[in-house]
Amino acid sequence: MAFLRAFGRYLPARVVSNVEIGAHLGVEPSWIEQVSGIVERRFAADDETAVDMAERAALHCLQSAGAPAGDIGMLIMASGTGARRFPGPAAVVSHRLGLAGVPALDLPIASAGSIFGLCLAAQLTPSHGNVLVVAAEKLSEVILRQPVEPGTAALFGDGAGACLVSTSGGTAEILSCTMHSDGAFAEDLRLDFGGPVVMNGRSVILQASRKIPRCILQVLEQTEIPPGRVGAFILHQANRNLLDAVSRALGVPPDRFYCNIQRYGNTSSASMLIAASEWSETAGSRSGEPLVFAGFGAGFHWGALVAVGVPA
């Protein structure tokens, strides 16, 4: 068995409004909100790295769990904005947490990295004990690279999230998960070294609106849970309109989909765990209530996980 034990997050201090980013990109602030639901986002300081943010989110998660770093048996780090080809950020985050000798795995998967991390952690806890999943992105460094695409650059922000997956109990037991990839669409959402984020928005939205509901239904069917029984859907925060489309496809009221994209924008691999951390503090899991986590991103990679709340 594997359990979601605790979540953590870190958001940079600087708030960048649609007015500020819109003036820079030459687009109306109201247009950004209309097409995405985003009102503002966070940008990291110039000297603040994805590793810095990941460390802070990890420490917040461990504090929330009441667990010392010495209890971690493995670290999985998701990030699409690593600072170099190798080594990846996982080893550096592990070192900062004092995890000498503990395996640290990098997942250079944008947007879907955190759902892949949770699914892998659920499989690895029996052999490694507590697995810490961390995701961090510093997209502010890349979105304004030339040539700038305003419709893409306006969407993204910086931040980090974390989750501790354990075999020794937690707030929710993981029941089933699924992961998928399709490299046929690799060119439609990418970040080349030295270049800007490139996104074929039509392709991304079309594929995401089809694939996210299907993989959610897949894990729910595996556990014989109808969508209407799910208490909360915590998805990658890509676009408010996409969340509403998934809601309609599943026949579930939109208020069951946790959403914070209006405040943070799209923080790529970090977004789902940031959302989960906020959700756990404001609502949290209830005993016997199913929860769904899902994400979709570059690759294309996508996946979903279903868990059920356990007694406190």
C-alpha cells in the first residue's frame, strides 16, 4: 500500500499582474484572463533558482508531515526548466536536504512531471520507504526569450510543490494510477536549450481535453468509482477553460475541480502539487472520499491517480 502523507509548496514573493505582463507583451490584461483564467502569477528573483524553490517546497512538505529528512528513502524531482544538461536538479536538492546516499531521480517532464512522480512513488514505496516527490519550475527565465509568443508567454509563472508518499499511513491511500506518452506530438510543446517555450496551443488543448478525461475514467473504472462520487479533482493548472472542459466531459460540477490558476498562472510540473498543498490546508481529504489527481504536458505525457481518504 502507498499513502499520500503530506504536501508542501513554495511561491516566490514577486506578484506579476496581467497589467504588468500585458504591457510587456502588448496584449490586453482582460484578454489574458478571458483565454486562461489567469489574473496574476509569481516570478522568482533573479538569483532564485528552481533548486532553491524545490528545497523550500520539500522542507514545507516535511514540516507538514512531521517527518525528518532522514526518513526519506528516495527523492523524485520533476522539472522542465533544469539549469543544465547534467546533472539534473534532483541530486542538488537531495544534497541540500542532507540525503547522502539516497537515490535521487530526475523527471525532465514539463506539466505532467508531478503526476508521473506520484505514480512512480506509489510503485517504489514498498522497496524505498518514504518517497519525496518535488516539482519546481522557473519559467520566467525562458518565456520572454526571442521570438516571444505573447499568447504563450502570458500563461506561465514560477513555483514549486512537493508530496511525501509513504507506506506507513497518511491522509489518503493510493488505489490506482495510470501513465501514458505519445511522442508524435513532441514538437507541439517544447523548450529547446537557449530558446523560448514553443506551444501549438490548438494541438495542446485538443489533445489535453480528450486525454485527461479518458485517463481519469480509466483509473476510476479500475477502482469501480463513478466520477460523481469523487470529492475533489486536483489537476495540473494549465488553463481554467481546460478544467471546465474536463468537468463537462466527466459530467461533474466544476466546483469539485480545485483551481488556483487565477493567482499563480501555469507553473508547469509544479502546479498540481502546489494546488494539492493549498487544497489540503483548506479542505483536505475526508475518510472514504475518493480523490483524483491528473496532469497533461509536453511529450505528450499524461496520467491520473485515484486515492481515497483514510480515517484520521
